[in-house]
Amino acid sequence: MRRSLLMFALLAATLWSSPSSAQQRSQLGPLCTTSTTPADRQIDACNKIIALKVFSGEKLATIYFWRAVGWNKKGNYAQVIADASETIRLQPSVAAYNLRGSAYYDKGEYDIAIADFNDALRMGASGDAGIVYHNRGNAWRSKGEYAKAIADYDMAIRQGPKSAFSFQNRGASKQALGDIEGALADINEAIRTDPVLPQPLTNRAVIWRAKGDLDRAIADTTEAIRLAKAKAPANIMTPPGSVLISAYTQRGLAYEAKGDYANARQDYSATLQGVASDAGSKANQATAKVRLSLLSEIEAPSTAPTPTSAPTKAGAPSPASPPAGVATGRRVALVIGNGAYRHVSALTNPSNDARAIAKSLRGIGFAVTEGIDLDRPGMQSMIREFLREAARSQVAIVYYAGHGLQIDGHNYLVPVDAQLKQGSSLADVMMDMDTIMAGLDDQLRTNILILDACRNNPMAPQAATPGTGRTIEASGLAAPSSLGSGSTLGAGTLIAFATAPGKVALDGEGSNSPFSEALSRHIGTPGLEVQQMLTRVRAEVVAATKNRQVPWSNSSLLGEVYLMEKP
């Protein structure tokens, strides 16, 4: 990107020497077209130059490009995309495609970002090719296409200029594929290349945490925070606030794993004080918010009412060895079955389903927290206790059977005492799935969420009459907009729904739902990879319901995950 900026800077120098309105432009020009100009002053200067209406074509494209740079410094990616698009319309360039692609990347729109980087490379990026390959590698990595990411980082390193970021991100991609030592070598090279760059230290801290070396993880993130505070990131492509947000989050997770809750709370609080503009920073803040809330109850116990059905725990850590680089093999599960609803249609089988799944999970070595017919205080208490337990685990499973619904793309699980009234807040009467997912989000853990609930849409008037579908009339769950990404082999998130979008999950005519009956039969099969297991479950449910119910899943898991190894 730096060479692309230089190209625009050289063009800008010719603009301010033009005779028309020379005095005014000579004052505004350097403010608009200098990468070190503070964002607001840069945008204001560019606005005033555009208002002069003395430039067109390539020269006007230059002004729009530099205003996009200003917006990028502020993390306003919609405006970056708008101005970069205008630049491309007036005068397509490698720099403009690269800048717009980077903005789409920071918004989490990776396919569009890759298309822009492809266009930049097709234009003949020349001396900028290494930067564009690096940025495309970032997009492939975010999509979970780690082999493609590594290939692009290889090209970036080969093309130059030598960049610590390319070594760092290639290392992160190797880490995702299980090559911990290769990852460590690349990240160490990144630190040697640029010793004052904080990001590689934060990335290395993740590896130390994966190895169980918490003291080294804390030391690296502490140094990353010191460096980030000493000097703000010079790279305009770095989202504002993202470096400190990431470092504080990772150090907080390390402190929490070590049992130093006071320092963990301080770091999570610091994470929340940052300004998050990119998708990664927002995910870090969501995790920090939940973790901080959970840790605040360790010294100040919750006074929530006792659950309708008290949690029961059983099972032991799996005897199977954890993957290379994982510090612990502890596996935990939360199983909830709600059917005895008081204000909406009751369901017959969720309690049976939950007991069957809990029994199956205990049988393969999970420590299970089980709740039946829980009111909201009971669900909240049990979920929060489970999230604290999950922080020390390698694998976490959540299974829920009962009513579920979605409003505006947010999923809610329905306690048995839920009563939806006009003007009432859903968060006050139900459990938000986003909170559970944020609390589980950790680059080192395998998270599996299984929801045996209706997924049709939208919510209709409540009904207290018995029904055969797991729905509050026409209410249901929505597909997740994003899943927590892993950074080590086997980590990440898989979410499985009992039925497809817009369809009803049946409660079943026997003692179990079709989905839970098939799931409990296959979940403990030795040597069966988890996504293959769900494929078998899907086939059985489709056959049993005569195509009326088709289970659906989405995954960001890295590699294969086995809940029960072969003997």
C-alpha cells in the first residue's frame, strides 16, 4: 500500500502547482494528500478541494482517493468504499482497488474484498504486488482457506518489500493447520523483522496459550500493549484501536486461565474502552463483555433464584489425548430441555431429549451440566456457570431443546416462564444466543452448539394450546451472521439446527424428537468425525419425517473433530 500511496502523492504534487486557485490549493493540498495528516483535517481539506470544482478525471480521482484514506483512519469503511469506488470510476488504479478491498475486508465481506484484490493484481500491481498478495491472503485466512492464504503470503514475502505482517499472518495460517512449530518460527521472524511492531507479539501469545505457557503469553501481550501505547500504528490500513483491543483481550484470557481474575477483569475493561470499527475488534469486545460479567460474579455471587430443575454434573475429562499444542483435554457440555411452558404452547419431549443427549455425552467423557424446564433466572444462572467452566476446556457443547425465536436476526432461547407482552424487552424474558456464543468465543476452543428448536419466522401471537412443532406459532431461529474463528487445528465453532430455515422442528410422536433420537444414536460413535456424524443424523431425520424436516449446520471448525476416538 505504501508504494501505491507514493504514486498518488507524486500525482498530487503536480496538482498544487497548477495555476488555477493556486494559493488556496497550495494550502489545502498537502493536508488532503499526506498520509500523516490527522483524519478529520484530511477529510475537511479534501472536501474543500472537491468543492472548488476545478479538477476532473485523474486529478479528481486523486482527491477522492485521499479522502478515502482519511475515512479509513477513522474506521468509516462505508465512506472508504464510496470514495474508493468514485476513484475507480474516474481512474481505476491498483491503489484504489487495494484500498476498497481492504475496507470490504474490515467489514467482514471477504468475497468482495478478494474480488477487488484480484482486480488490483490483474491491473499489474508491479512493485505493489507483494502488498496486494498479503491483503488477499488476509481475506483467504478469514474465510478459513488457509492453504490459499499461505500461498499468497509466500508470494508477498517473495515479491517484497519484506513485511513483518506477512510472516506473522503466514504463521497464523500454519497454526490453524496444526503446524504450531512452523507458526512459531514465522512469528519469531516477524518479531525479528520489526521488533517494535506489537501485533506479532499478540499472535505469539496465542501460541504460548495454546502450549499452556501462560506466563509467556502474558509477557508478550504486556510488551505488545506497551509498544502500541508508545506509538500508534503507522500503517493506515490498521483499523483504529484494533491493536490494543486484541492485545488486552488475549492478555485477559491468559490471566483468566491462570486464575488471576483481578487482572483479567482489568484487561477486559480496557478492551471495552477501545473504539471498535472492524469485525475482529467488535468480536473481541463482545467476548470481553461476557467474560467481564462472568468474572464479576466470582467475588460477588449471583443472587438469582434457584433453577426450576437444579443442574447436575457428571462425567470426566475424555481419556483421549488433546491435539498437539492444546494445554488441556477437558470437555464440557450444557444440556437444557424446556417443555413445560406456562404462557405459550407446551412441548412434550424436550425433557426426554435433554436427558437422552446428556446421557450420551456423559458416556463419551463429557462433564455435563443438565437443566430441565428452567425459568429465566434458572437458565441465566446455569448458562453463566457453564461459560465459566468452558473457559478451562478444550471442547464445549451446548444442546438446547425447546422453543426458540429470532427477532431482527438475533436468536433467543425461551425459558418456561417467558411471557411476551406488548413493549416488553426480549432480553428481559429470554436468553440471547449471541451472549452464549460471545462467551464461548476463543481461538483455542472447539465449540459445538446444537439447537433442537423451530427456525421459522417471524413471531406471531402467543398460543397456550399444545402443538406438535417447536415453535411459538410462527417464530423461530435465524442462521448466524458469523461464527467464532479458531487459530489452532480443531478449534472454531459449529452450530447445528434441527431443521432448515423457514421450517418447523417436530416434537415427535414418540418419547423423543426425530432430531434428538438420531443425534443420541450417533453422537457417541467411535471414530466418526463430527460433521460426518451430523450428516448421518440429517439423513435419518429426513427419512423419519418424510422430508418435512431437514437439519442444517454451519461451521468454522479448523480440520476434523472427533467426539469419540476409535478404540
